Amino acid sequence: MAVGVRRIGSVVGVITSFTPAQVRAAEERSGEELRSGELMRRAAEGLAGVVAARLPEGTGEPGRVVGLVGPGNNGGDVLHALARLAADGHDVAAVRTATAHEGGVDALRRAGGVLLGEDAGPDEVAELIGEADVVVDGILGIGGRPGLPEVARAWVAAIDEDAWVVAADVPSGHDPDGSALHADGVFADETVTFGVPKPVHLLPATSAACGVLTVVPIGLDLEDEDEDEADGRPAPAVRRLTRDDVAAVWPVPGPEDDKYTRGVVGVVAGGEGYTGAPLLTTGAAVASGAGMVRYVGTPTPEALVRAAVPEAVHGDGRVQAWVVGPGLDVASSAAGSAAQLDVARAALASDLPVVLDAGGLDLLDGPRSAPTLLTPHAGECARMLSRLEGDEVSAEEVVADRLGHARRLARATGAVVLLKGSATLVVPPEEGAPVWVQADAPAWLATAGSGDVLAGILGTLAAAGLPLDLAGALGALVHGVAGDDANPWGPVRASAIVDRLPATIAALLTR
């Protein structure tokens, strides 16, 4: 399931993250607040409050907190937070690198906290860290390089498995830009970030190291930013929809709408060898609120759809968007396959939005000018890149750098790329456009037919006129929530997701 996000002092909505460079620029714009230490004071106050809430209660003994402190301002945030905790009566200590924030060091000493330097014996340091109820990671900040300093590796190794690990701003040792997870980095139970999230918190390569994300406002002018750049501020690097956002963006019909204005979805799916996919895709499109669904298939799945999805209309006709590919075998010579492929190719040649899934991905041989949403998994992404760019790409390479390869595919095709995985990436083709990341689905949704359901939801949203990157993020969110609703904490059939969709959408619309 998704990593939880808390925001102190604000309402949770679309979660936006900004790059380290954007954050540093915002800090510089804060001028006097930065120079006077006001930003650090706010960060330390918020961090101290979170740490205090994580200490054991009811023991009658002060909580033990140990900070791991590096040389930068992030270490200063931790030292000042520890000083506040010490002043409140907690048992507080810090281990520090040879250089550390002088003001923070002085504050902790004045408050009576213990401070060990690099000259302390390794056994003494390990014992101190191992006795902590809460360990606060302030080794590296957003300007840190991947990997930990050698001395810090020993610190991290000494953390007791029962301690609660809180990372200040970012978990040390991992790429702040979220590109790669490092084995020797800090794996936090909770990350307290200051001002705004960073890509490391949301992107799938590194989010697992962050634990629960708590956002503490400190007054940066990036906070509460949206995609409107009229004020000259930068667009976010990464965005994530929350359940609270669904009601604002889901297409809800009005009193003057009819089935055509609500959006007609054309589905080209299945074949004589894959008969289940069209049932799931057409069923999901109907269940998610399409005004009408047209189905184009071969004889066997067509008969099955007629029986199971009586709402579907059969044959080619006027639509607002196409879904092409679930269960489609482009090499089939079975009865009806040639006519079905003719419709698929005509859809790609049209100026209508097209969602390309599974077998449909094989039909795209270059950039398409009309709006296009590709929905590959890692293996399909690798095969498309290999075919389109001429250099062999493996699924393992895609998994190792999912965002990088999704961007490559988006550039090669001019399409929005929805790369499936434990966290779903939605990457527009435009240079510098924000990336969507959704992590709403339980692992149980990695099951046959689940992608066919997602394709149907995406078709409904595309036919309703949503921008395809937003459609991808919104569809992934609702698909994941419906999967969890269908059987919380347990296995789920793809058909059960379809059945659950209307109730899930209704619940999200009325939050």
C-alpha cells in the first residue's frame, strides 16, 4: 500500500515535490529568514515535535533520543531539535562528524545533551546508539552525495531493530532526486521533511527508504504550489494524487449530459486465444462511468461480451477515445482477427485519444501526433525501446531505472507513458513536465487481468476529455483503491475489481 503522508498545519491534497535545486533557490529567496536562522528554527521545532510524539509513553522514564549528525544545515536542524527535546527533560545525545553546525552544537551543550565526536571510541558510540528509543538521522541533506561516509556506516549499523528511525528531510545515503536506492543508506521508519516533499520521497526507487512521510511547513514560497506558473515559480518535479483529490477531477455527469457527451469508449481487445481480457476491459469502462462502450472483437470474445456486458455496443462507430490492445494478438490469423486489426490500425491513424495496452503496444512504430497513453510493464517497456531505438534493453535494466526508461519511451513515441509497478509512474513526453507517481495499489493487484481493468478505467477518463497524464494518475489511484476495497489485505480477482468500481468511485466522490 502507499506510504502514508502527514502534513502538519495544512490539508492534504495533491502531493507535490520539488528538486533539491528548486528547494535551495526557494531558501535563498527567503532572504532574511534564512540568514537569521528562522527557517532552521521552524524546521527544528517541527522535527522535535514529531520525535517527542514517537517516544514511549507511560514508563515514567524520559525517552532516549540519539541524533546522527553530519556537517551541513540538516545536521544543524537535528542538533537544534535535540536541544529542544533535552530542555523538555528527555535523555538526548548526538554523535557528530568532525565538523558540525556550530550554533546547533552550542545549543545542545547548553541544554545539557551529550555530544560525542569522531574521537569517541567505537564501542562507546555503538552502545549509545543501540540504547536509543528514537534515532534521528541528520547525516546528509538534499545536497548530499549518494552513499554514507565510512564513519556513519558504523553508526547506522549500531541502530537497534526496535528503535524508531526518523530521517530529517531525507534519508541519508540515497539520491535526493530519487533516482537510485543505495544499500548502505538509512532506511527510516519516518521521514520529516521541511517545506515541501522532494523526489526521493515519492519516486519508486527511493520511497521505500523514507517510511511514513511527515511534511513540516517552514515558510518556503514553494509550499502550497500548484501547476500554475503565472507567478514565475517553478512547476513541481513529481506529483501524487490523494483520495481527497478524486472528487475535484473525476468526470461527473451533469443534468444536461447524455451518453454521448459523457464519452463513448471504443475497445479493441481480445481474440480467439485471449477471451477474458475484453470482458474485464469493457466491464471496467462501463463500471467506471463511460457513457457508452463499443466493442470490436473476434467471434468468441464478442459472444462472451454480449452475455456478460449487455451494456456494450458491438462494432466500429463514433467514439471519443479508443482502448487498443488488452489480450490482442497482432499475429493471429484466427477468424475475425484481420478485421479487428484493421479497426485497431484505423484508431491509431485517427486524431482521437488512444490508450495502448498489451498487444496494442506492438502496433506503434514511432511517434503518434494525437494524444496517446501507453501502459507497459517493465518487460513491455524494454521490448518497445529495443524495437524503436535499435539498442537491446532488458526488463532488468528498466526495473533498475524505471523513471529514466519511462522518459526514454515517452520521448521516442511522443506519448504519455504509464509504467506499471508497485508504484505507477505516469510520464508526459514534454521536457521538464512533472511526473505523476501513484502508490495506491496493494501487492495483490499483481494478478492476471488487473491491467485489463486499468485499461478500461483509463479509456473512460480519456473519452471524458481528461488530459492523459492526469487520466493515468487518476485511473491508477482508483484502480488501486478498488482493488484494496474488493478484498482488504487479501488476494483479489481482476473481475472483483470491476465489480467494486462503482462503490469505490462513489465513496471517493463523497469524501
